[in-house]
Amino acid sequence: MQTLELKIPPVILVLVTASLMWTLAVAVPSLGFTLLASLLAALVFAAIGVAFALLGVLEFRSAGTTVDPRVPDQSVSLVVRGVYRISRNPMYVGFLLVLIAWGIFLSNLASLALLPVFVVYMNRFQIVPEERHMREKFGEAYRQYEAEVRRWV
């Protein structure tokens, strides 16, 4: 299954997942739910998610390293400051929070069921290959970082 490793840009995966979530919400309306403040909750999750992802991008840009996870060879520095002290993958955490917001907005349990699929895919085909490369490139510094900071949050 290495053929899928680092192949699909995570933003595309987010869009595909969001589309599938919408499709499920339409196809299985009986699994809908109502939250009194679902719009507010969705906005809060979306705002936090966008902020988390953008902070991750800004830290990478500040360090002069690539934000394109498909080309890990272009990583020029190990970023461990800012939001990277909270999560080794703040951009992916941000994407997940936006998908959670979308699921809350759709108010459908079937659509929320896709969230674990997104996490499993990201772990297997994006994060694990990235971590393997980071260990090779940055050695003990990355191993120390892995020991101190969680993969997600």
C-alpha cells in the first residue's frame, strides 16, 4: 500500500471527505440530529481549525521550509516552535477540526462517521511516511521532538 503514501495532497483529501460527508447527510437523513447551538459550535470548531492550520503554515514559512507534504525531501528545517509545541501536525489537526465543524453543521451522524476514516488515512498514508523521513533527515533531534510532542494533540 505504499503507492498511496504522500500522494494525495491533504487539502484534496479534506475536500473529498467533506463531499462524502455531505453525500451521507443527504443519503441518510434519518441519522440527523439537532443541537441548539449547532451553527455556533460549527463556527467555533471551524475558526479554531483554520487558525491552527494557518499557524502551522506560518511557522513553516517563517522557517523557510516546504508546506507541501508530498515532497518531504524539500524539508530544510525541523520546526518545533509555536503551535508545533502543541502538536507535531497542527495543519492536520486544523483540517480535522474543520471537518468536525462541517459534520456539526450538517447535523448528521452518518457524516460524522467519516472522521475516524480521515484520521486513519492521514496516519497511515501521510503522517507515518512523513515521520519516517523526518527521523532519517533530522535524526536524534526529531526523535526527541517525537518523545515530547504528541502526533495530534
